[in-house]
Amino acid sequence: AQSVTQPDIHITVSEGASLELRCNYSYGATPYLFWYVQSPGQGLQLLLKYFSGDTLVQGIKGFEAEFKRSQSSFNLRKPSVHWSDAAEYFCAVGPNYGGATNKLIFGTGTLLAVQP
Amino acid sequence: SAVISQKPSRDICQRGTSLTIQCQVDSQVTMMFWYRQQPGQSLTLIATANQGSEATYESGFVIDKFPISRPNLTFSTLTVSNMSPEDSSIYLCSGGTSGRNEQFFGPGTRLTVL
């Protein structure tokens, strides 16, 4: 079955510290992979995406993610966290083909808190 | 990227009534979707909104409860019918382009049913 697992429900880091949010997926083929961020009371904003090519992708707000096919993972990283990064982060996967449907499957999310 | 707006941003409704949520995209998109995000949970796809035809519903969601319209490439509506407190959720609209599977989301409609 297709699924996305975010093992960490809640993470707290100090401002300026590095961050890694984990995402593992189960999919029939190489999927498209995404990270979205949701600030309180807001919709989802696309941070970055992986379609093909270089397995290390850069996104907005200083985030990056690395696709590791052997581990079925797409972990999100940031070298130095800012207080404004406090939000909920969702990993998502979708089909890697030009089909008529582009459904996304979302993980359960990781809530990030940033300590001063 | 596409900019997506939703109306209303939030509403408080009485049990048994219906609410229609509007979704407007600033550019033509191939695909439009409606998601539900229940309190403290992730997003669950309700249906794919198809232009000029009936929406395609996911397992557990039916047209009588969540009728959807999409009269053109930039506009869609979702109606939550005969509401109960269990329908209290955030409803999000998204749009994307077939082939790249990159979806952009609206700000969501926060619905509370009393």
C-alpha cells in the first residue's frame, strides 16, 4: 500500500540549531516527493520538491532535502533554525507519471517548536 | 506557481445546514482537488474536481454529502451538506498541472459545526 510515514510527531529545537525532519515512503515506483509547511491558521506552502535528477534539492527559506532511494526516505534539513520556522511540516508523495490524476498522499505531519 | 483563494475563510454553522466553499485560482490549472484536515490530523483527499463533469470521490466520501462543481478551469465549489459536528475541519482546495504533480494550496476554510 502507498503510504508516507513521519516518525516524529513533535520536535523542539533551539534557535540556531540544525534540524532534520524524517520522512519515509512506501510506493510502487519512484514517486514525486514534496515537503509542505503549514503555519498556524494558514494553508500549505510548498517548501521543495523532487522529481528527478540531483537527489539533493534546495527549497525556499533555506531548507533542503535529500532523496535516498535505498532507504525510501526524503528527509528535510536546515542548518540553522529561525524562530519563524515554528510550524507543522508535511511530507507528501505523488505518482511519477503524466497521468490524469495527480493525487498526493500526505504524512501525518511533524510539529516543530523553536526555543529561544 | 498558482495563487489560490478560498471563501469563506471560516464559518460557524448549525447542525443540519449546508455550507458551500468557493475556490478560485489565478491561472488555469489542469487539476483541482479538495482535501479535509480534521483537527490535529493530516490531509485527506476528498475528491478530484473535474471540469464540466462529476467529481471523482475517494473511498469514504460521497457526492450526496460533498457535492462538487467545477464549471471552468479556474473555479470550483465544495458543499458540505447536512452538517454534523464531525464535519468540523479545515477544508483545503488545491490546484496543479497534470504531469508534474505539483500542487498549490489555498489558505483553507475553517468550519465549525455546532
